[in-house]
Amino acid sequence: MPSFVHTRDTMRAVVFEGPGAALDVREAPTPEPGPGQVLVRVRACGVCRTDLHILDGELPQPKLPLILGHQIVGQVEALGEGVAEPGPGDRVGVPWLGWTCGSCRYCASGRENLCPRARFTGYDLDGGFAELTVVDARYCFPVPDGYPDDQAAPLLCAGLIGWRSLRMTEDAERLGLYGFGNAARIVAQVALAQGRRCFAFTRPGDEASQRAARELGCEWAGGSTEAPPEELDAAILFAAVGELVPLALRAVAPGGSVVCAEIHMSDIPTFPYELLWRERVIRSVANLTRQDGVEFLALAPTVGVRTDVSPFPLDRVEEAIRHARSGGSGTAVVVPG
């Protein structure tokens, strides 16, 4: 039977009513966990570019009204029926992929990220811009010790999607990272620890990001329209700019791959077949699997992955959104407490 520890019927939450509407902090009903769910007290929730796509109507069918946020770190407060773990008091991380059917051919073959009935945190399901949230117990990951709540939050999307993207480059040694934001900064730390060589591509003239890339260990950093000093074995696009795909194809060697890591991207312009020929590959990344989560959150502390964050209280969520839009230093993290 469920065991509840909260005493209030309402909680503070940021409620999104649709594109163009203000993000209001208001009293909302306190959720209660159903079968297979847990109630989580949110300690931190990172702001992701996907949140911006939802706010701008570029991902057009969110549940409304909606509580955004899918890079959640919190503490389990109550269990729904049938939940054995995580247990009360456990610190957990909650990612974008929030529910899958478990029975389709994708789920049955370890590709639950492609489940046609999948539901997503902060899109189909209420997310973490709130004091409390209810989540599927299957999609809660243990958060490694050594990371404060706010610094752990970016691992739950920027880190996980970056890890899945990196795995898709297989054994590529010379790795290009287009768009040197939060995800690229995390994945660069992993790639460098694996002995790969990293080349960073930023907005033209973004000297601050290029300097940060070099300080992190990238051996070259330049504008996204520049050619790298040598051919790449693979490139990952963390920028939602379709025009970068032909440029990345031009930069990779024969047999190389271009991995598009964004959930939404502007149209890819036409390009000559010559850029794709000689067994170059373009592929996308869709969501994540639980295995990705388990692997990456176990790996992150062993290679010393660190995140840069800028925390904002719940009632300053609009400021956090502006920070995320500006590409300012550090992941904007909403801290409900």
C-alpha cells in the first residue's frame, strides 16, 4: 500500500498553459503515486533546450496544462502500490524518457527509446519545475555520490544524450563536437578520458566557448563554418541547426559518421551526394534507454565528469529560461527548495 509523508494538499509549481503564455508559479494539487510510481521531492531540475522547443511550440503536442522539466534530481518520499525500489529517502534522477509500454517489439529488443507509446517527462508527463512530482519507478536512476543536487541535474539529459551519441560514434578517435554547450562539455570529458581527440565547433566568433573547449582539453576550437585542421572520424551535432549537417559531412573522413543529437532541428539543406558518398553516415539520436542511464551514471564519477551550473529558485524560472536561451555559462537549474 502507498505510504505518504506529505501533509499539504497543494504544492508550488510552474505551470505552462501553452506557447506565448507566462510561466506562472502557482499552487497546484499535490500528486499521489499510483501503482508502479513513486512520489519525488524535487531538489533540482535542469533547464534543457528541449524545454525551450516546447515553450516555443516547436514540439507541438505537449500535455496542457503542463509542468516542464526533465533533468530531475530529488528524494523519494512515497511509494505507489507494487514498488520495491527505489525506497523512501533514496536520491534519484529522473530523465526525459518517463514511461514505455514494455511489450512492443522495440521494448522487447532493448530499444525502448523507440517505443511508439513512450511518454516523456515534462512533455506528456508533469516534470520537475515543482516541489513534488510523480514518476514511474522504472525510470528512476540512482544518483552517484559526490554530486550536489544541482550539479547532478545536467547529467540526466545533457549527460545521457551525450553518452548515447558518443556510443554511436563507435571507436572514432578524432571527434568533432558542433555546438559546445552543456552536453558537449560533458561528453568531451568522457571522450578525452577514453583517449579520443576532440575538436570543438562553436558559433563563429564565440571566443569564450572556444577558450573553454581548449581549457577542457580539446586540441582545436573554431567556428562552425571552419574546416578542422585534419579529417574527423565522427562528428556529433549538439546544435539544432540543420545547415551544419553538410558542413560536418564535409569534415568527416570516408566511413565517418555524423550524429545528430537534438530532438528538434531546423531543416537540413540539400547537399551534393559526393558529401555522403564513400560510406559516410548520418544518424539521429532518439531519447535514451535505462541501460544508457545505468552505464553513464556509473561512469561519470570514475572519469571525474564535472558540470557547471547556475541555480535559480522556483519563482525566478523565467530568468532561468532566459539564461538557457542566451547560452550563458552553466546549465540553468531550477531549485524548488
